[in-house]
Amino acid sequence: MNHKNAIIESQQRISKYIHKTPVLTSQGINTICEATLFFKCENFQKMGAFKMRGATNAILQLTEEQRSRGVVTHSSGNFAQALALAAKSLGVTAYIVMPENAPQVKKDAVLGYGGKITECASTIEAREIASAKMVKEIGATFVHPSNDMDVIYGNATACLELLQEQPDLEMVIAPVGGGGLLAGTALTTHYFGNNGLAIGGEPSAVNDAFRSLQSGKIETNLHTNTIADGLRTHLGDLNFPILKKYVHEIICVEEQAILEAMQLIYQRLKIVVEPSSAVALAVVLNNKESFKNKHIGILLSGGNVDLQKLPF
């Protein structure tokens, strides 16, 4: 199926299960950035992040028999919550593999949505082994948080809603971690935008996507010390080719810039976002000359932050 039709069908498929999130603007932020910014607020999405879109789309694409056996994923937080809630709303059991050091607030949310948690060591390898074991033993269908085309098409609907409201954006900036949101955003910008560019924002501390586009192969990180905890994962073999083809560039930002962007969102937009969301705004704040006088879409990916542990 072609990407364009798949995105339109995904929007129709998931619309009654998700929120159509608002687009906010701030004269104050526009003045500071010397540009016109439109914030797509996926922090207002069900379970607090864009991932509800991809999780819902993926489950809706399963057969009745597959649904009866449940779904399994591995995630440190947002996708775990998304798959658990999407599964609950569709009457499907969700088995979630979470690293033992995942924030308790995220574990509690998964349990609250009826997800069944299995804990593992905090490495990607441990997650994958535990997930594969569940697929084998229970017969549940594995849904990858970011490297799954149904998930990517579902994620793409956030940018589609934004462009339906603001069709003439010159660029749309999304954070990049696993690559599922940026891949969906890049496809949507290409097929539905008015010659707009898709740009990724990434913490310098975990700049694997930036390096991957440079080297032409999937790079990984040796450490994950960034406050943007949602962006610590690496790209996959399905989303990486999409990024290579449709993303204009990935721009890296330092931790202090992410922090300042996050504070600015709290102060001016009066909304709660997690650090990963602030990365896209940090890109503009840090590169004002490049974005001067442009009309820019900013994807605020989620708002699942532990209020007891705000970084400021």
C-alpha cells in the first residue's frame, strides 16, 4: 500500500479511539523565536502522548484471532502506557516488558490501564529477549514501539491533523528517539504538506539518529544520560529508510537548551510537557537565524513527566 493512503486510512481507523489534540500558539514565544510557531499538543492525547495513535492503529490491524491472544511490547514508559490503554479500550490483553529502572509513575500508569508487566534488566537486549519469550509462550503479537509500519502510520496522524489546520507550514519539527514519530511526521509532511520540510530534534547526548543519517547505517549510543528519557532508544530497519529519504535534517541540542525550552513552554503555553517534547522547541531557540520569519509546526510529543522530579 502507498504511504499516503495508509495515513488517511489510519486517521479514519483510529479517530473514534483517540483525541484530536489542540494546536496552540504563543505571541511571547513567537517574539522570542522571531518566527511563527504552531504547537501540536500531543501531551493532551489519551495516556498523555502521541504513542496512543500508533498503538491503537497497530491493534486495530490485527485479526480477531490475534487480538484474542493479546499483544506484547517492551517500553520504559510511554508506549507501554499507550499499548496498555489502547488494548484495554479494544478488549485486548497487553503484556508489557519494562526495564526495572523505569519510573514508578509509568509502571503505575501501565498497571492502571490493565497492562500485565514483566520486569527485566535495563538493556535493550534484555527487553527483546523477554518480549520474544512471551510471544513464544503466550502466542501474543509483538508490537514494536517505533519500528512497525502500522505504528508509524498511526503516529503520522498527529502531523496530518496539524497540517489540516495549518496547511502552509514551511517546516515541522519532531523529536527523534526510536524514530516512529519522526518517520510518520516526515511521510505526512512529504505527502500532505505544501513543500514543507520535516526536521528532527535530538539531544546531543544521544545523537544516534543524527549520526545514522551521516553514516548511512543505524548507529547506537554507548550511554543514555539525557533528561529527555523518551529519546534514549535507537532507530529501526523500517523507520530508518523513511528518515533517510524524507527528513531534511536532524539538529542536535544540548541539555541546557532542552531545559530552557521546557521552562518556556511551562511559562508561556501554561501546559505540562515532558523533556522529550521540549527538544523540538529547543531546536528553534538555538538556531534562530535558520528559522527566522518561518511558519513552523512543533510536535509536543507528550506530557508524562513525574511532577515530583521536574528537572527545574
